[in-house]
Amino acid sequence: MEKPLGSGHVILVANRYGATNAGIGEADNAVFLVNIAQFAAGRARIIRFDEYHLGVGFAQRTVSAKDSLWSSTPLPLRLATIHLLAAGLLFLYNGNRRFGPVRIPRAVSTRASTDYVNSMARLYRRAGASDIAIETLFLRFARDLKRALDLPADVAAAQIARAAEQRFGPASAGLPNLLFRAKALWRDSESRKRIC
């Protein structure tokens, strides 16, 4: 099969052995190749044999140092990659830009931590429930203090005071009096509950 291509011709041969040492002597293969050579020689043209589809050269194929993944990538895929990279850079640039002046947030006004304690104290006072307040405060404070000092739950107030003095030093000077007074008030409230 022959087809003109540009200033030359493409000749397609379906015989894969026609130009080999074993096949050149068969039929008129030699005559055919000589005719091609004479045709090209008369016009000072170059003959090129393309045996890509026959699998020739794959086992001995060498990769040039200039070859790279990018150079062997098809052009549409390269263009799509470049466009995606450009779009990503634009997105990054616009995503990190400020769209207005800097606004300094207002300071958040917080309430003092003693407000809760004061409000609960006023509630207990109006309700006449001072015994409940003393019991809640003393029992919770004693429980948390025992936990902080790694003491058992049934330890006496004197032992709590000694352990606090060893752990916290001079900062716990008023703690024994506070514990004894709170325990006494709690006992009084308990005794009043039994009488009632």
C-alpha cells in the first residue's frame, strides 16, 4: 500500500520478513526493495524503515538523559496541568488576601469569679438555709482538700490540717481554725436537724 505524504511517500508492507536475511530471497522481495532504492536514488531522497509496529527495538531501547516524564506527557495533559497549577496559585493568592481593614475585636467583659459565690450566699440567706450552705461548703471543701493531699475519706480534721501544713507551708496557717470552726457549725446544724 502506498500513499503520498508531504514531499515523500509512505509504503506499507504487510510482510514482516520481506527485508530480513531469511525473507529477502523469497518471491520478489529483493526486486521490490531494489525498486524502492532506485526510486529514491533518482530523486536524492532518504529511505527510512519504520518497524515500530513489529516490536523492533523495544528490548534494546535506551532512555536518553534528556527524556523526562514531562517531555513524554501528551500536550493536552501538560496544558491541563499548567492551567490547574495557575488556578491553584490564584486561589492561594486570593485566599490569603485581606478584603478589608483590620478590625480589632472589643475586649470581652467578664464577670468576677466571686459573683457566683456572692449570689449563692444571698440566695441561701434569703431562704434561711445557712445550715445547708455550711454543710455543702464544708463537705465539698473537705473532700477536695483530702483528694489534693492524697488522704483517705475518713481522716480527722487535725490530720488534714497537719498534712496541709506540710504540703503548703506558711500559706496554710489559718486552715486548722477554719476547718474546726466549719466542722463545729456543721455539727450544730446536724444536731438542730435531729431535734427538729
